[in-house]
Amino acid sequence: MYLLRLTLAALFIALLQVSASYAGVKQLLQIKILGPGTPLQEVISFTGSRVPPMPVIESKADWEARASLIRQRMLDEVVFRGEASRWRKSKSSVQWMETIPGGPGYRIRKVRFEALPGLWIPALLYEPEGLTKTSGRIPVVLNVNGHDRPNGKAADYKQIRCINQARRGMLALNVEWLGMGQLHKPEYGHYLMNQLDLCGTSGLAPFYLSMSRGIDLLLAHPNADPRRVAVAGLSGGGWQTITISALDTRVTLSDPVAGYSSFLTRNHNFSDLGDSEQTPCDMATVADYSHLTAMMAPRATLLTFNATDNCCFAAGHALPPLLAAARPIFKLYGKRKNLWAHVNFSPGNHNFGRDNREALYRMFGAHFFADRTDYDAREIDVTDELKTKEQLFVTIPDDNATFVSLARDISTRLPRGPRVPSADDGPEARKQWQVDARQRLAQVIRSQPMTLGASLVDEKVDGDGAGQTRALLWKLKLGGEWTVPAVELVRGKPKTTAILLADKGRTSAASVAEELLAQGHRVIAIDPFYLGESSIGRHDFLFALTVATVGERALGLQSRQLQAVARWIHRQHEHPTRLIAVGPRTSLAALVAGGLEPGAIADVQLHGCYKSLKQVIDSKLGVNRAPELFCFGLLEQFDIPHLEALIAPRVVTRR
């Protein structure tokens, strides 16, 4: 009994010591190293320096050549990558449904059309009554809209403008937007479009094709006038408007309402930071929204913004840079009067209300009905003609394609990269595969290798005797653009070193750090880009999207930072380091870094790593929850087993 009590007492004391050590380690890991706002300021500087400026244009011919190249590159390199190139060539089916009464002088025809094979868009065509083959050609308008989730195409302010267009003798198409109204389902969530990006297919394509096919439908009408084609929309509809209008020259009049601003403007007005489709991968390697605005010249363009917008794109900061970019180009064509700007002051909030709608009607009068002396731009009161959502419902298939289903379908054929050689292929085949695979992986993650400069900030000590833990606090300057905080923990005389990182930041990995210290490791706990102390804060994932739109990748930044730290450790201590990641997000970065860095990284230990990147799709994970997982084209070339094979014969362990 005495021996049992003695053993229990010794065990209790040991547990107390471990608990005290863990508490001390956690306290050391919690010490702040970076100054307030450092990650935010660095990501603003990083992305802002990569946004292309408007070029100096000396002639109309010079601009037309540049605009043509931008348009081609935007379509080929941003919108229609991967499977989207096949969708682009597919034939869009159109199915006309029932026709319901509208109001005086028009009817409403329900229709659905395929944006791409299997993805049907419900829409409404407001058609003037009495049209015949001999009635002549009339203007057509594609009416798009933004984030009105419950109402979608049934929103009152959208119905009002469609009815007013029809009663003025125009064909008005009211289309539903992905994720809104009838399509307001989780699988259409805009942050899920990046699942397609992961598969190497542009998530922007379904949005663009929805608009393009809508114009196709309008122009197929026997009374459509191809010289008078307009697009108008609010908020996300404003983004749709400038995007399709700039890239599709069939559009002859454009009215984007409170829907976009330059990437440079967004960097300092955080309310403007756009969702996934508004900040598409690699767009800013080709053009800024200032370029798209200038590309409207000499076509009729009405830039509508609100003075005190309570959502985004307030007139005071959003409008001036766009006008500054576009005015000189319109002037080159001698069409300065084709560029209009309208600022709404009453109510001035985020709206496409009567004042803004009447600005559009005036634009129609000047450019579509200039020869009509009886044209009246004042809004017709059609309040009693509005319909309910139920009345405007358009049947679509139950198995309508979604971002998730499209990504899941594409992923069944991925990865497409060369297979991993088996043991029967021999060591030389494996070695050559790794050489080639490293080149392909480096291209996928985009970011270049980083240089590292380290500065010691402070030194802290916890405990005494054999259990004493010493902490060196480092600021690691990486690539001249990023500052990564690192806490180096040492207990006794370690002979090996481990880099430790975690999805929830270094503090959350205190127990793993304590375990490593107890095993005799030196532990360097870091928070790479976006994580822990390096988190950007509010709007963090929107800035991660901006990193992708300027041609970089969050995963690339994280993995390159890990590589640079590993090389630094190798120089300091003359031995390769272990790489230990806690969580699926950092595990992916660790796998990439380990695969690209065979010399300075000895082995990789992963806690909670995915078995396959296809789990990201199956779990319906959005880019807003883990932006680094959606590196464009990663799954097209590599899955988790391929990344592990890239590290071999070094060991990858899972816990």
C-alpha cells in the first residue's frame, strides 16, 4: 500500500509538472510579436502593387488594339478555363413555358434556358402585345440583379423597371441570378463557385454564360433590334452589367448601378471588397474594372451610384476613378456625350429606386428613341401590376446543376496529371516524376520562392532547472513583403528542430509544442499568411480572394513561407527540420512545402489532414471558410496522395 501511495504521489507530481509546463508554453506562444494591423497593411500593399494601371493611350487605334487584347485574354484566361471552354461551345436549350397576363400593352412569357449543360436559368420575358413579323425591330434589355435572396427576379423594383421597359415598346428579359430567388439554395452559394476553381475550371463561367445566353435569347426574338441592346442591374447586377457589357460587344447601352469599383479603390474602402465572382481568380493579371469601364467606349454608358450607399460602392469614392479612366477613351472617339454619370441623393442608399430608374429611362430616350418626340422618361406607375413570387415562378428541373454538382462531376475525372510511378517502375521513374511534378506544382501555386531576413524581437524564459523553457521571439521578413511571427522554444540542449503551425494559430497547438519539447526538439511555432497572429482580421477571406485575382495564391504564400523558414533553420542549425501541421488547412500547406523543399525539410507530420481534396467538394466547403484550399487547378494536377508521393522517401505521418 505504501509503494502504491508513493507511486500515485510521484505520478501526481509529474502530472502537475507537465500541466505547469504546458501552461508556460501556451503563455509563451500567446505573446504578440507583430504590430497592430501589420497583416492587413501588408496584404493591401501586396495586392495594390499588382493591380494593372490604365495605360497611357495616344490614339484610337492604340486603344482598340489594347481593348481587343484585354477582351480576348479575359475570356480565354479568366472566364473560360478548363471545362468552361467546352461549356462555351455547347448549344443552349431554350424552353418556353406558360404566358401570363401582364398589364396594359404587354404580357409576361415564362422561359427557362441553359447557361451550360444541365444548369437551367428561370426567366421572364416582358413582351409588348401585338408584335408581328412586320412590326419592325425594337430594343431589348437584359435585366440582371444582385443579392436579393428572398425575392430574386420578383423584387418590386426590378419588376417595375421591366414593366416600364415593356410599356415603352421594349423586350425586357428578367433573369434569375445564381443563389437568389428561385435559385436560393446552399449549393448555389457564391462562395462555392471556387470549388470549380479547385478543379481547374473557372467558377466565373456559369455567371458569365447565364448573361451571355440571356442576350442570345433576346436577340433570337424576331422583333429584336441588334443595334439596341441594353443591360442594367443593381449591386451584384451592376457587376454583371459591366462585366458582360465590357466583354460582349453586342451590348450597345449599359447601366451598372452601384455594382463595382476599381480594385485599388476596394483596397481602401473595405465595403467594396467583392464576393468570389466579383473578384475572380487572375482577373487583375489582365485588367482592372477601370479598364472594363473604358472598354465601353464609344457605346452608351450610364454609371449610376448612390451618394450615401449603406452597402457598398458609394459614389464619392467609387465613381471618380472610373470616370477618370473612361473619359479620355470616350473623347478619343469623339463620343464624350455617350458617357453619363448619375448620383442618387434621395434616398441615396443602396437602391435602384425611381430616381435611378428614371435616369435609365432618360438614357433609353437619348440613345434608343432619339427620333420620338412623344417619349417621356417619367416612370409609369405600375404598382397595381406587380406580381407575387408564386405568380412569377418558372419550373426548372429538380436535378438542376449547381456549383457543387458541377465540381463533383468534374472531380471524378481528376487529377489529370501523370500517374505516380509504382515500385515496379523503378526508382529512376519515381525520381523523374518528382522532378516534373515539382515544376507543375510550382506553376499551380504561382508564388515564387522567398528570401528570408530574421530579426530577434525579445527573449522570454519560463520555469527553472531542467524544465526551463526559453522563448526567442522572431520577426521573419519574407520576400520583402511579408512579416511572419515566430516563437522559438528551447528546453535543454535540443538536437533536432520542428516547425509547428496550426489552422487556429500557434497558440492552439500548445499541447503539441509541449510534446515536441519533451521529446527533445527545438520548436519554432509560426503563423504564416492568413493564420493566427498573421490573420488579416475583418474581411480576411475577401483579401485572400484579392490575392488570387492579382495572380497569387494563398496556398502558395503559406507554403513558400514554410520553405523559407525551413531553409533558414537549415542554415542556422545545419540539419533539416521536421514540419508539423495541426488541421487540414495547414496540413495542405505543409504537404506542398514538403514536396517542393526536399533538402531543408526532413519529414512531415500531419494532424487532421484530408485523405483527398475531393472531401472539400463533398463537404460543400466555401472559400470564405478556408481560402487556401481553393488554389486554382490544384486538384486538376494533384490530390493528397500525389503530394505525399512527392515527399517520399521522406516520411509523412498522420495523427
